[in-house]
Amino acid sequence: MTEIAHRDNPLPRLAVPGERFGWIYQDPSLYRRRFPEPPPVPGVVPPELVTRATTAGQRAMRRMGVALGVGLGLAVLLGCCQRFGTAIAEPVGAFVMFLMILSAFGGIGGAVLVWLLKRQAERDLATAQGQVRTAYEQARAGWDARRAGFEHQQQQALEQMYEWGAATPSPGTRRIDVVGGTSYGWEALLTVFGGSLLSTRGPMTLVDFTGEALCGELMTLAEQTGRSVRVTGFPSGLRDLDLLAGLSARELVDLLVESMYGEGTGGDRADRHRDTMLLGELCEVLGEDVSIARLVAGLRVLTDRPGQPALSEIECALVAGLMPEEARRQAHQHVRRLESFLRPLTALGQASGGPPSAELTCLVADRDGRSAQHELLKDLLVQWLIRRVSREAISGGSIVLVGADDLHHRQLERLGTLCERRGIRLVLFFAHLREQSLHALGGGEVAFMRLGNHREAQQAAEFIGRQHRFVLSGLTRTLGGDQTHTLANSEGGSETEGGSEGSRGEGKSLIKQRSRNWSRSRTWNQTQSVASGTNWSDAAAAQRVYEYAVEPRVLQDLPDYALLLVKGEGRGSVVQAVECNPEIVTLPRMTMDPLPALPLPPAGEAAHPVSGIPGQVTLSQPSPIIAQPTSPEQAAAGVLPDWGAGNPAPHPGQQPVPHPAQQPVQRQQQQQQAPPQPPRQRQQPEPPQGPGWGQGWGQG
């Protein structure tokens, strides 16, 4: 079991160069190979020994009985004859007695010989079996020793492998969008990802619209690593936040109008132009000294409220002369609306000499709930960032917007385009996948955290994409037969009878002639025919279905510190399972760099066969169009190579497409090999005991 390396202060370890969202778990046991040598097979005892011992055992009693019966029977017979022999002659009787004794001992000796032969056959068989057993035990002991050595070497190699590797953005990524998640997950991701951005890209501007001050741990990390930190709350800290410094009058007017309308279009266009013209005329009257307070004072003069301390008497007169009295009376409501927008901003930047500058600049919304002033400041801050980036006031570094759900997607797209040109990393956090965030999604890599709402989870699954899979759709079995039996009998016959009679004269005599013929025939035949047949078929049909690569239920059940990263890989895209728990940095087998791309053992050699890359789902991997040599026949027929082929060759790096009949089996094996893992708690992170919680999530 992995032990946690206790450290007093793990936060500075996160400030290591190299952008990372978190870490990807890789089970080293997936690289374990089976011992290639097959186990020894016990030897075979010579069959003739087994046959001899078996035969001797089966026939021993019968042969012993025969030997005893023959010997003793002959002895009894000779004993009966011995009396007659003695009567004939004494020597004859003695000789018969000798034969009787010899016959008795011969029968007993034969029985003993049969028993000795049986015992010898059994001893020979036992000796051969002992030799075979000894040889097998020696071979097995040697095989066990070699296997133990092989597994020991593997274990030593696996213990040197990392279990956690960094999850990094793809090269050339425009921006990062984080969708969903809880406040704890966002705080952890800001700490891990923000610490890497500070160490890799330098200065960071972070705007937190949530009111929860989720950047507290990141600020602690920056301070502990010797970086300057400046925190400003809004709207409570407007005096220390000068968002208008360095702007010309024209830029100031555009900034205020765009912030007030929030990128609205359509019917608001006329009002936008009207406000732009009125504020532009006020700036012309006020000269170079233009501020929010002086603009509000000018608007109050236009509503017939003179005596504004921010303006001189001459300036008040010039402002009053911008409109005739009748025009001011007609535009009274419009001017008051402008004043209501700008009046909460009169204290903006009064105690600051310019925009805040530090290695980590945090603008944090106050915990006062939503208000009109808060919404205006949100748009104003985004417009200020757009102006700063467009004027090249900052280059490099990163900009992080936390809680960007209510920002208009046109503002985000404009900011993203400018950041891409200036080499600035833009990171957007969306709590929900709704109208504005749905329009803005897809400008770069997207990380999905927990989405509790089922509609949002379904939209996220639609964004991730679908895949074609072959599943078993039906089984067809037919069993039938036919049998024909025919029997036919036929019988026939015919009978004919006839005769003739006549006379003829020959000389003086008359000769009579008579003839008779008779014939009879009979025919009989029998025909019998039998025909039988049986037919049987068993067919399985596979259907191509279009399913989610990641099911919506998976997005709803993600742990707090887990995210699914949709990133580009080559010309395709993949989904990676990432953990952003900062305490993973305390684990011993962890690296701050991506894990090396080690090939998995082949299925025939792996101890735990898996298909594909663990913790990753390939969404798309298009094959490039490559000029291939064609045969003369194809060139003559105008047929491109591999067109119409049933199973084209896979692209390098792409898994070959299995046969439709094999796909359900492989899918079932993946489900059985990737049991779901319980979510880890942040207080005591532990690596999972299986291939990782990311495996199998595509199955729902």
C-alpha cells in the first residue's frame, strides 16, 4: 500500500514549471507480464510397465489357483495310483510316490512364482512412478524458482514506475474552459493549475465573480514562494481599483457604453449610439481631466441641478449649453438613466495611481449577493481586461475568470482572440452549462467537473461526442426437418388360348390336322422409397449503434476533485480522467511531468489484459489521406487503394477495429476488468486499487 510522505508545507511543491490540471493515475500492475515459460508437465510412466502390473494383478489369483489345482490334483491322482503301483512292484510304488510329491511341490512352486512375478511388476511400476515424480518435482521446483525470480524482477521494475503523472494542455491550446464543479473542486483546481501557471507563464490576473474568495489557497502558495500578491475587493475596494487609467476620452466612452449594455444588440443599438454621442460631447467639454465623478456631475447639470463641486462654473455653463432647455427636458429620463449607471462608480480609482500590478493580482467580488452595481462592475472588468490586452499593457502571463456564466459570449470570444495573439493563457470557469457558457464553449480545451443537473450533463455528453459501436442485436435459431415415405404395389397378368383344325387329302387318303396353343403371363412389382432431411442454423446479428462516449450519469457522479479533460491529440481528440487534489503532491510515486508513453504488454503476455489506454477514451482519430502506390489494374480501373475494403488498415497509433462479432465480447471484458472505484477524499488521498476510476466510465 502506498504511504503518504508527510511534509510540513506541501504547497510550494505545486509551484513547479509546467502547466498541469492535476494528475492521471496509472496502475503499474497493467504493465505486469505473465511468466512466459509454461509450467512443467509430469512425465509419463512407460505403458508396458503399467500394462504388465495391471495384467499381473488381475490374473495373479487365477494363475495361482490353476497352478495349485493342477499340482495338487495331479498329486491326488498319483496318490490313488500309488497303491496299485506298490501292488505291482515296490519300486514302481516308490516312483509314483516321488511323482506325487513332485506334483504337489510343483503346484505350490508355481503359485509362489506367480505371486513373485506380480510383486516384481508392482515394484517396477512403483520405481518408474517414483522416478517420474522425482523428475517432475525437480522440474517444478526449478520452474517455481525461475518464475519467482522473474516476478521479483518485474516487481522491482514496477516499483520504480510512477503511479501519478501530470495532465497537461495540448500544445497550441487557445484557452481552457472549466464547466461544472463545486467550490471545493474549483479551489483545488485553482491551487494546482494556478500554481503551475504562475511558475510557467509568470504574472496572473484572477477575477473571482463568485463572492466565495476561492483563490485564498492560491494566494498562500504565491506568498510562500516569494511572489507579490495584490488583492482588491469590489465594489468595496473601488477607491483602490483604477480601471480607467491611461484611457483616452474616446476609449473611456466606449468602455462605459459597452459595460452598460453588456454587448446587447437589436433594439438597444439606437440607445447605445445616443449614449455614446452624449458622453462624447461631455468629454469634449470637460477636456483632458475626465473621470467618472466629473461625468456624473455633467449629467446632473443636464438635469437642471447646478452647483456641482466636481465642475467649475465655466464647465457647468458649457455643459448646460450642450442642449437647449426643451431638449434637456425631453431627454431628462435618458440622462437620469445614464447617471444611475455611473453614479455607483464615482469612487473608482480615487486612491490609486494606476491599475494594480503584482505577480498575482486578485480581484474578488464581495459577498453581498447580486446587485446592479455588481453586474455593471462585472462587464466593466471584462472590458478593462480587453482594453489592457488590446493595448499590449500586458503580454504573456495568464488571465483567469472564475464564475464567468453571466458574461456575454461575444466579450469572451473577443478576449480569447486577443489573449491568443498576445500569448496569454485564458482560463474560464463556468458553474453551469447554460446559454452564454454553451455559446462560448469550445474555444479551446474543456474540463468537465461534476454537473448535477441532468440537462446540463446531457449537453456536456453531446459536446464530448458519440461513438459508433457494434452491439449484439439479435439471435436467430432455426431447426427443421422433413421425411418422405412412399410404398407402391402393382400386379397384373394376361392369359391367351387359341387353336386351329383342318384336313387335307393326299392320294386316296384324307389326313386331319388339329393344333392348339395356350399362353398365360403374370407380372408383379413393389416400389418403396424413403427420404429424410434435417436442417439447422444458428445466426447472430450485430447492429451498429451511435452511443455517448461518456454517459451523462458519469458527469453527474464525478467526485469533487475529479474532472474529465477533453483535449486534442494529433488530429483527433481524447477524454482523460484527471484528479486535481493538491494533496496528491505528497504521494511518493508521483511526478510533476506527464507519464512516459510506455506501450502496454500484448494481450497474450499481459497479466491483466486491457484494450486501449487506461483512463482515456479516444473520441476521434481521423486517418490522413496518404498517396499510396496503386497496381496497374487499379490504375486502369480508376479505383483508389483500400476503397470499399471491408476492414481497412488502421492508422498508425490507432487501435484496429475489431470484427463486429468480437466487439460485444471485448466490451464485456472491459467492463469486467474495470470495476468502479469509490471517490477519494481530499483529507487522505490514496491511489485506486484497480485500473482507475476513469476506466469504464464511458459505459455509464
